[in-house]
Amino acid sequence: MPPDLVKLQRTPREVARWQRAQQELLGGRHGVALARYRELVQQYPGVIQLWFELGMAATAQLEFKLAEEAFRRSAELARHDAEALVLLGQQYHRLRRLDRARECFERAVEANSASAHARLSLAAWYERERRVEDALASVNACLAKYPGDAQALCLKAMLLHRTGQNSQAETLLRDLIKADPKDPNARYSSRHLLAALLDESGQYAEALRWLYEAKALLRQTTNVTKLEQDYDRADRRRRELMGALRPGRVGKWREEKPASNGSRLALLGGHPRSGTTLVEQILGAHPEVVAIDESEAFVQEISEQLAPMQAQRGLTLDALDRLPSGRRTELQRRYFKSLLREVAGDVGRHTENGALNEKLLLDKNPGHTALLHLWLRLFPESKLLIALRDPRDVVLSCFFQNLMLTSTNANFLSLERAAKHYSDLMDVWLRLRTLGGFEWMETRYEDVVNNVEAEGRRITEFLGLSWHANQANHREVALSKVLFAPTYNDVTKPVHSRAVGRWQHYAEAVAPIQERLSPYCKAFGYPT
């Protein structure tokens, strides 16, 4: 929840009303929260944060027009408040209202040109839009006022790296590490970025040393043990459910012919760092495909909607079987409405119930692989495309990622836990692949980079489409978009095979997890 942007100078009773609304919002009771916020903004229309939180509640209720109006009112009130505008920019980014996000970050700098937070937020946004020179200008303006700002120095190093000025970036990072800043984010991020630079230049042993040091520092920022315990608990429940699945179950779900909004739907899953973003860009360049990357729609509108049932008695197969048709239809409706709000220029392009006319919707999110049992219960007629890559390359690449810590991402703090996560996720896929009852295809990263058009044709035809000339120019299409995957910068580069067999540069470090990964190498056709 954002900090109080404007304090209510009212009675304790009125403050308590606001706090109750916040509790409802944080507790997921969004309809109740929305009603409370509607009353509050009528009584106190000049409070920035009330409009902001109303927008969040409306978004969660899928009332996007109301959310848009609430955020607009909040932005108008915050025209001189840089911190409030940064928060609004972040929320617009999450909602994928990209022009509004940029506008808020730019207005934040106008509101307070001395704010390092505003300058760096704008620089980070420009970098995502590949406006690297503008990003550097914003960072340099920040450094002109705050020469030793560790966050600014770290971001400048990353931007220098983006423009190929790797020696300057490396010098800056080594100097920053030597200065030992107090900012914990700068301390581990500088080491992480230095490791990536050294990896690219072939200095693998030193890269690994800095990466280990970065991970150790990141561990100190939160309770990693609890995150791992939470993850392991969820994995045990998932394994129990997968073990109870029997042949014919998914086919039975498919025979029920659940209500559909008319959309053709496909899921692009697999493990993170298996090439899902590259495949998504190849498919998304097709004029008949609407590809949406890293959407939160399925988790928010289906998995979290079923969370109370899971918390009360555990989500069993019998419970999934007993999901009433009306409940499934409502979950589908919420999913499509949430998914399609992320399509740019969506006004007037949907049917009344949320379908895009004559388009194939591609939901690309490797995280959904852990939830395939839920996906197939709600969308048993959809097609599944699973991206594969040498498991050792996948695990190593995940280890090299600098991600916000969650119960899932905490696994990427060590190679051992990353290998465990790989086996946990891909065991779900292997189990369902064995059981069958749905349409699926696997695509290997190595085949894609070896011959984009040949593998691209194969996966395009699996989705019921013919190869389109635009797909050969997928990189140019990607350059015109803001991507949301962590690898957003990688897919705008020419396709290459340098990452194939990358793990061999770190063979000694990978050796302890070879045995664990060996069954998956065999299952997916990789030499051991």
C-alpha cells in the first residue's frame, strides 16, 4: 500500500473508515473496498491517496473505466507531488497504460527536478522504451546534483552496457563496489551487473565469484528461509494433486464443453529462460495473433479467485470436478476481461463479453506451467505450446537473473534450488504430457535459433495458422513495443546461438546438479 500522500486531518472515526477500506483492499475483498472508497472520495474529493486506492480497488473488480477515472483524478491532484506521480506511473505500468506511465514519470521530474527518485524512475522507463540516450541524460542530471548516488551510478553502468561501452561500465561498477555504498540494492545489483559483464567477455571464473557474492548480499535483505518454506509447502500440495491425476481426467473436462466467449486461446509455457519470449515475439508478429506476455490475468482472476477453496480444504481433483458450470463461466469471463484490458487500443475491438474478433489469443507466461491443472480445467480446449531448452542452460540462466525476491524467485539464489525449481515445474508438464487428453506441442530453443523460419512455421501451423512474412521480421516488431518479460532487452537483438551450451563454461559449478537434471535431459532429448 502506498504511504499516505495526503493526511486526513479528521476525527479518529473517519480515519478508521479509511483504514477499514484499506484492510478490505489488502484482504482481497475488493467489492466491499470499492464501495467504501466510493463513499470516502465523495466526502473527501481532494485526497490524492483515496483516489489512488479507489483506482486499485476498481482495477481488482475489473471496472477499468472507473479505475482510469480514479487514477486521472489522483494525477490531477498530484500535479505538484513528484512521489505521488511516480507511484501513479508505476501503477499505470502495471496496467500497461504505457503513455500514461511515461507521462506521470515525466511530470514527476517537472514537479521536482531535484528528486533523485523521479529522475531515476524516468530513466528506467526510458530504458524500457529503448530510449537509452534519454535515459542517460536523466541519470546524468541526477548525478550532477547527487554525484555519489549509488542507485544512479548502478543504473548508469547498466545503460553504458546497453550501448556497448562495457569497459566504462566495468570501471564504474568496480569503483562503486569499492566504495561500498550503504544502499543494499546498489550493493548487490552492482555485483550482479558486473558478473553479467564479465560473463559476456568470457571471464567466467570471476563472473561466478561476483554472482555468488551478489546472491549472498541479496539473501540478507529478506527472510529467504520463510520464502523457501512457503514455496516448498505449495510444491508438496501440487505434487500430491499431480500424483492423483489419472488418464482420462482432462479428456472428461474437455467433453463437458464449458461455455466459451468465442476466443481461440493458446498458452505458451515452459520453464523461465527456455526461450518463451523469443517464441512469443515470433508468433506475436503474425497479424492474426494477439500475444500478451507475462500477463497477471490467469493468476489474479482464476488461481487467486479459487484461493479460499484451496486454503479451506486444499484444492483436490474432486473439488475441480465439482466446479459448477456457472462458476467456471464466471472465472472465464473475468480472465478474458482482465487479459484483454492489456491489449493496446482495445476500445471497440472486443465483443461484449471480451473476445477479440477472429484473433488467436496467446497467453505467454512460463509461471502458468505450475498451474496447468487449473488451466486445463477452465480451458481444456486450448492449445498448449511448451518451450524447452537444455535444462543446464535453463538453470544457469535463471541463476544469472536479478529478480525481485518472491517465494518462487528465491529459488534462483543458488544453483541447487534453481535445479529443484526446474524439476518441480517440469514434473508438472511431464505428468500431464503422459496423461494427455489435450492438444500440445513442444518447441526447443536450440531449434528456434538454428532456423527461425523452419521452427516458426511448425509452431505457427500447430496453432492453426499459416506462416506470415511479418514473422520473419519479428525483431523489428519487438523493437516497436514495450515488453514486460525480464528478458525484454534480449529479444530485440538478432537471433544467435551463443547461449546454446552456455553451461559448459561453468561445468564445475553445474557438476553437483547434473545428476538431478539428467532425467530431464533424457526426457527432452538432450545429451547427458
